[in-house]
Amino acid sequence: AQKLGFGAMNWIGQSCFCLVTFITSFCKDYTFYIFFYSIGAGMSCGLCYLTGIYIAWTYYPESRGFAAGLIFFTAGLSSSIQSP
């Protein structure tokens, strides 16, 4: 992330997520769909979380666990609010 930049890492992660979603829309086999989507979506979303966690760890080095937990909590909360 430091070499490419945080914006580039988020762009790469979101682009990979869109590509995985597009590819899995053509899957005929349910097992392949589950396998490919779980690995691809997990890795691409992980790239996007990585930048936020790194920045939080930089600002709060003495409470890294709390900062990472807060980021994951708000990400889950926003998903539960926006989905309905």
C-alpha cells in the first residue's frame, strides 16, 4: 500500500471485486460459484480493509486492536443498515 498508494489499493480491490462478481454471474456450477466467489470476494474486500486498518494503526499505535475492531464493526454496521 505504501508503494502503490492507498487510493490505488482501494481501486484495485474494488475492481477485483467487480470482476469477481461479473465472472461468477456466468457460473453454471454452484460449487464453483461458492468456491470462486468466497475466495475472490474475500481477497478483494481484504485489500480495501487493509488500507483503512493501516491508517488507523498509524494514528493509534498503542491501541491497534481497538482501532481495527472499530473499523470492522462500522463496516458490518453499514452493511446491515444499507441492505434493507
